[in-house]
Amino acid sequence: MPVVVDVETGGFNADTDALLEVAACIIRMDDFGRLFVAETHDVNVEPFKGARIDPKSLEITGIQVDHPLRGALPEPDALRKLFQPVRQEVRATGCQRAILVGHNSFFDLSFVNAAITRTGYKRSPFHPFSSFDTATLGGLAFGQTVLSRAVQAAGLDWNESEAHSAIYDTEKTADLFCAIVNRWKILTGF
């Protein structure tokens, strides 16, 4: 069961850098076998104790870590909030695990797995090491590996001013993933 995930972080090292935002789009299939985004869930995350936050990362994302209206949750609560609807969908579909879909999915999965390890979280709904990568799929389908370019090459809208928030990037990655899979179905009849 594919679930599209995007993370915004305080850097590039999942073991030392803060996880700041996570969003997930649950993907479903309609009666004609086409994928679509069914629902989106997101959460702001409090940096774990001792987490590193590179100011350059915050410049890119625009996240104000100490903003009083941010409503960030501690990592265990953030994981619970995000994983609960994913686990419900896994059960409803009769699947064993969700597979994380991401743009450069290894990055997203590494931060999710690091938070799971750090918090001792039990029963992750995600497969621990398998993922689908829309950077690779976008390169194959549209000749573009950069998210904004792949989204536009797929004929979808892109708003640069909204980019680099977990919810926007997740929804655009989900739209891209659905467009690629749906196009593949048309081309191959699969």
C-alpha cells in the first residue's frame, strides 16, 4: 500500500539533525484502477533533545522552530498522530505494511526510521527498508528528477512559494506518483 511521505528537517543527517515536519498522503485506487490521493495528514515536530538544526535548512524551509503557533509535538506523539491513519488504512486494505513513496525516498525513510529508533516506537506501519522513489520514476517517465520540474513535466501545477513545506511537497509528490502510475497503466494496460 503506497503512502507518500515528505519530511522537513534541520539538516541531512537523520541521526543527528532534527525532524521538524512530516506529512503523509494516503493513496487509494478508484473503480477503474486509477490511483488518487485520498487524504493528507501532517504534523509539526519538536526537535529531539540535542538535535542539530542548521540555519541554512531553516532558510530553505522557512520553519520558525520556536514560533508559538507552530503547535509542534514531541517525536513520539508526532509519530503516533501520523502513523495512526496509515495503520488504519493498512488494516482496511488487508496489507501487511505500507510502502513509503517519496521524492528521494531514502532521505525521508531514513528520518522516519531514525525517529522510530530514537523514540522506541513500536509497530511502524512502514516497511523498514523498501520504498518507491519519485525522483527515479520522474526521470524515467518525464526526463526530470527535480520535483518541481517533474511535476510540471507531468502537466501538474507547481507554486514555488509553497514549496519546501512537508504538506505541499507531499501532496505534489503524491500527485506526481499517481500521474506516473496511472500513465503507466494506460500505456501498458497493466
